[in-house]
Amino acid sequence: MNDMKVKGIELNNEYKNRNEELGEENKRSNKEGENNSESKDQELQRITVNKSAGMALSFVMDQVNEGFIGGKVNRTQIANWIMIKFREALNDAAVKEIRMEYFDEVAVLESILRQAKESGKVPSEFKSLLQKQMVLDEAPKKKTKKVLTESVIKDDNEI
């Protein structure tokens, strides 16, 4: 079986051979002492996308290829184009939105703990939060009073 399938994308021998050729060309140019930034630019990097991102990538590729008689673009070319254009358009609002999307409370706590260990001091806001939490957790629980029932002991001994 010479074909390899990765998440529904077939990588056939032609693709593998082209990658090997690119690798050999890069090795040859490095041996010859050429400093070719273009070959470095064409180095392949692998990324993994989730199913919905893969579907979006396929959708964009289909839209671009539909009615395009001047060639055909593939998912890798679309992904490269998107990343380069996104880098050019990246602003503070987009960075903030990405950070909010992937915010991890545990990572924040680990970072605060690491800083506290390095400096020997816990930030005051975090310290007060911890103290407040510990007071709530360690507060003695009140015993519930038993409810009186009708079964009462009558004392007939009157003095």
C-alpha cells in the first residue's frame, strides 16, 4: 500500500516524490553553499486542523476552484494564503478574541503558582481570595436541631 490517508486526504506517491525532490534540492543547495531564501520559504510544515476547520478549508478551496480556468488550488495553498493574509491583518482586537477563545483557568492558576514560588509572595488579590475560600470551607457546620415530636414524657410527680 503506497498511498497514505490522513484524515480523508490522500497523499499519493506523486506527492511523496515531490516532497522528496524538494528535500533533495534543499540538501544540494545547502551543499553548494547557496543561501536561497526562496527554498527556505518553500519548506513544508505540518499543522493539524479539527474537522470543522478542515471543512471550512475545503469550502474555501471549492469556491476558489469553481469557474477558475487558470489553474487549480489545493488545501495547502489555501491554508498558506489564509495564514499570510491573516498575519498582515492581525490586530489587537483579533489577538484578544483568540486569547478569550482559548482561555484556560488552570493555566492561569499554574502561572500564578509558578510566580509565587519564584518570588516567595502570593499576589494580594489571590491571597485574599484563597483566605476567603478557606474560611468558607473550614467553617464548622451547624448541627441541626432535632424537631420536637408529640411523644412527650409527662411527669405526674407534683410536689
